[in-house]
Amino acid sequence: MSDVELLRAHVAGQRHAFAEILRRHNDHLWQTALRTSYNREDAADSLQDALLSAHRTAGSFRGEAEVRSWLHAIVVNACLDRIRRNKTRRAVSLSPENMPEPAEERDEFAELEMSLVVGHALFTLPPEQRTALVAIEMAGYSVADAAAKLGVPEGTIKSRCARARQRLKERLEFLRDPGNRK
């Protein structure tokens, strides 16, 4: 069954339809929550909130986007809502235990490797910059929408994104030339 058919089956009361959708998209949704949140605990809580919301509101799915995109937006919104509610900026652990290991050998999956490198570099940003950049570049929010969601002025979003892009550029250049490590 397609994702849309599974979602319709869930709305119609089929017991395991929603679980199948989650099985298909869990990894992507978890990575989205991690990238959008300040820490793993907030990511886990936000993902749980988002999935409960999606489960309850599945009947409102209009089919204008893919189910995966719909779920992605719900997860991002849940993460941004949690950030706004918390209003405290906690430290983000960048220890190797918190970074996902590639599922396959790195030399066979250059795209996966690049995603992990960029993801790692993203986690080196200060949380405020990372969240602003994820909201704009990955979630596709306008500057005005991101500012409203995060409860800061539009200019703050723009400056955080500019600083984040510069830091990412520096970090990715640093990773590309391992002989140049400081």
C-alpha cells in the first residue's frame, strides 16, 4: 500500500496502518527532530508530540503533499514549538556517542557520507544559529515565519543564518582538507 492509502486506512480504523507509515519514515523523522532541536531529549519529546499529533489529525491530511512531507512539517513544527516553550538555551553535546554511525560502508555511499559530514558540521553550530538555519533552509520557512515560530525579530533570523552559513563553510572546508586541522 502507498503512504496515502495507509493513512486513509488508519483514518478508517485499520489497526496497524499508522505503525507501517512510521516504520517507513521513522529514521528520516528522527534525523529531522535531531537537526531541529537543541538536544536529543528535546528531539525525542518533540518527535513523540509530533507523532501523536499526526495520529490524531490524520483525517485532516488533504493530499496536497506527500505523507512524508506532511509528517516532516509536523515534526519541525513540534520542535520549533518546544524551543519556543523552553526559551532556555541548554548546551548541546557533540560527543561521538551522540553522532549517528553510517548504516553501510562509507566508500559505497558517498551521498550518505556527505549527509553525515554536513549533519556533523551542523551540530557544531550554536543552537540558535542551527535552529534558524534549519527552519529556513531545511524546513522551508520564510524569514517572517521562522521569526514568529522562534519568537525573535526577522533581523535576528537573518543574522543567525548568515553567521551559521559562514561557520558551516569554514567547518566544511576544514573537513575537506584533513591535513589542515588545527
